Amino acid sequence: MCSVFLNFRIDFMELIYKNDYGATYRIQNSPNPEVSMQLVVDTVALFMSEKDLEQLLVIVRGSHKPCDCEDCKGSPCNKIWCSNPLIDICLKVNEPILKKMEDLIEGTLFILNLDATLDTYRIKPKKS
């Protein structure tokens, strides 16, 4: 293992959302403040930002469309690809896994945006 990845300490991980397929955690004192979540699916754990998670949701939702690559020949693809400047990720999927992954991402984004949603729709007392 590369020691570069071991030279930081995560003080606390708080569960954001989970389902049968995986879970997301908020990382307190993350070494990179922009990447403050960990998405755990199957046996893989990925550090992500909220923007990364939103992009993954777009990819998951688009994976139901036919793929025109040599391997798929017009059928839905059995893997999804995510890229960022540091790493490319390929996850093997099927329809049940895609549904669970979509739920995991949507549930996480809902919880992350819950406070803003409540503030928007909260009944506010009239000022005297």
C-alpha cells in the first residue's frame, strides 16, 4: 500500500444513509474538505464530494439506455464508469443493483439537502 494514503487520520464517520446495497458516511476532519463523504458499495469504499455523488447519479440513471460499444451491441451495459482527475472507477452492475444504487445516491442527496429543504418550506411566524 502507498503510505501517502495512510498519513491522515479520520476522526469520525457519521452514517448519512444506507440500504441493502451500501451506505454513505460523512467524514469529519477529512484531509480534503471538498471530499467529505465515503460511499461504500459491495466491497468498495469511495471518497466523494457531493458533486461527485450527483454526477454518479446521472451515470446510474443513464445506464438503462442501450450501449453501442463492441461488448454490449445495443443492450444495456453491465458496468458503469466514473472518472475523476485521480482515478477511473468501473462497477459491474445489473438491474437490481442499479435500482439499489440509485436509491442509495438519492437517499444520501435527500438527507444532505434536508436542512435547506426544511428552511425553504418551514412555516415561519409572522413578524409583529
